[in-house]
Amino acid sequence: MTEHDTELKRLQEQLAQEAAGHKKAEEEKADLLNNVGLYIKEQNCLYGIAELVRRYDNSLDEVFKNLPSLLTIAWQYPDITCARAVFRGKESKTSDFKATQWMQAADIMVFAEKAGAIEVCYLEERPPLDDGPFLKEEKRLLENVAERLGKIIEHKETREALARAKKDIEESYKKLKELEDLKDSLLHMIIHDLNNPIAAMSGYVELLKMQLSGNLSERQNKSLESALLASRQLKRMVENLLDVNKMEQGNIKLRYEDFSIEDAASGVVEQMTVIAERDNKTLSLEITEKLPEVSADKELIKRVIANLINNAIKFTPPKGSVHVKVLSDRDAGCVCVRVKDTGRGIPKDYLDKIFNKFVRVEAKEAKTGRGLGLTFCKMTIDAHGGKIWVESELEKWSEFIFMLPCNKKG
Ligand code: ADP
């Protein structure tokens, strides 16, 4: 072989190599372009679905109705691609849909259960690729769409369930409130109806006692006295119930008048001494200064004092004592009433609570009462712009204290 021939061969080989390299680069470029095209189609399809969901936020039916035509554009041969979506028994499909042998499908899972499926079919045969005539990217896209739909449905159903639960709660609350109002008005009616006969009964017993005094044996006298105390107790309970009810509904009007707190306190103490003595306890009153007049609802304030003394007697053992002290704080423009007993005391964690409705230190107190007396006292004192609280040492003593402004508030 001549030198010339050798050079020619070398050039030929070099040309062939360059041609092969060029072909490979061309193929890679075509592949890349194809991939970019697929990617753009896929993104268009996903964007279209996102738009659908945004536009028809409240209607899954609308989303499903428009879904099949959106799917077809993302496949390699849109012209021969048809699609169908099935969700909870309903189906929507492109007008040309036909279930052919060239089909790809993905399930829609909602809360781990199959709720539907999406299917894409070719209407004509195409050369085989990764998955029949389809690309693996198309399979991935279909699964991706099915998964996103599942999540969107879960999200929407959770939101709807929450909204339903909220509505249910609101309705239950409304019904409960209506029942509560009905109960309150029934209670109010019953208590109101009880009030008059009880007041009449205690009035007649009192009258009887006055008329018969001196003509009765000691036993008869004692019986009459017990009947009188019991009817007063009943009257107090009914009045407390009635007033707490009225105050809760904002229906109580305070009847302000100027009066001497000294007279009011001593009147109550005098009345309650009989109860204390009957139970072998002492009841005393201490006033060491000239007290200013008070402008308040006299009857209500007297009942506050009576409730506090009644409790003090009730929760003090025989031979114990109840001491009432009335004093003034002229700088603060207040009078202060303190009712101290030598009774069983009140546990620390109950010191605030016992002013709440129906709260009693021992739920099954053998003593009479329903946990409303102190509620009445607090509501009354609060309504006057005053303050009431209790101090106590367990097993030793309790002291209920209230401060009342001398002049009408507001
Ligand atoms: P009740 O009608 O049950 O006496 P109150 O509201 O007057 O209702 O009192 C609520 C609870 O507070 C009582 O049941 C009792 O447990 C406690 N209590 C009230 N006063 C005293 C007191 N002076 N000593 C001890 N405990 C008291």
C-alpha cells in the first residue's frame, strides 16, 4: 500500500467516526427535545388540574367532569388518546372514549380506600415502548394525578366533615341553650309559686305563736317553735333560689334606701338567736363605734347577713360560738360586716369556689341547703359594688367578711 493510500484510509476512518459522533449527538438532541416536550405537556396537565380544583373548589363533580380532556393532551399521541375518570360510582369521559387493549390506569385512593380510577387509552395501535405503547413517564404522570386527586378529596372531605361537626355543635349548643332557658323559666315559675304559700305558712305559724303564747305547754311551745324555724329555713331557701335566678337573668332591681346597718344587723341577730340557742351555740354582736348610714337594698342586705349567720350556726358544733362584728372604714366610704364562727372551717381550695352555684364542701352534706346561699350573698354584694370573701382555718374557724359602700354606686 502506498503512503497515499494509507493517508486516504486514515481520513476515511476519521470521517466515519465524526459522522457517527454527529449522529449520536443528533439522537441525544432529539431525545432531549422529546423529554422537554413531555415535561411541558406533563406540567400543562398538572397546572390544568390545579386550576380546575381552584376554580371548582366546592364541586368535585365539576373537577371530574373536566379532568379526562385535560389528561389526553399530556400523552404522546393526543389525537388518538381518550380518557375516563370514575369516582364514587360516577363516571366522566372524553366523547370518543373506548376501553381498548392499549390502556393505562391508576386508582384514586381516599383515606386508604379505593374511591375511583383514571384511565387513558389509545384508540389505535402504536409501536411498543416502556409500558405497551406508553412511556414510563406517562405512567408516572397518571399515578401522580391520581395521588394528587386522592389528597385533594381527602382535604376537601376533612374540611366538610369539620364544617358539619361545627354546625352540629352549634345546633346542639342552641338546643341546649333553649332547654336551659326552658328549665330556668320552669324553675322560676315553680319557685315563684312556692314562695307565696311558704310565706303565708310561716306568717300563720308566727301569728299562732303570738296568739297562743302563755296558753301552751312547754312541749307544744317547742313544737310550734320548731315549725316556725323550719318554715323560715324553707322561706330562705326559696328566696335565695328565686333571687339567684332573677339576678342571673339581670331581672333584679335593687330597692335602695338609707338605713342603719347597726339596726339591720341587730334585727337579724335577734331573730337568729333562737336558732343558735336551740342548737346550744352562742350568737353575739359587737358594734363599738358609731356607724354611718348605708344606702342599699335593706331587705337583701339583711338576708345576706341572715344567710351568713345561718351557715355559721349550721357548721359549728354545739357549745361553739358565732360572733358578728360591724365596723366602718370611713376613708374607703364602706361598712364592713364580719361573721366569725368556731366551726369546722373550709379547705383552702374551696375558699373561692363555695361562692359558686351548688358548690358544697361535702356534696352529701347532712345539713339542709343546696349550695345557693353564698351565691345569693355574692351576687347581692357584687350588685351593690361591694366585696365578699372568706378566711378560714380548717377544723378551727371561718370568717365571712363583706364590705358594702355606704353610698349608692352607679
Ligand atoms: P348551703 O345552702 O348548702 O349551706 P351555701 O352556699 O350557703 O349553701 O354554702 C355552700 C357551702 O359552703 C356549704 O354547703 C358548706 O360546705 C360551706 N360553708 C358555708 N358556710 C360555712 C361555714 N361557716 N363553715 C364551714 N363551711 C361553710
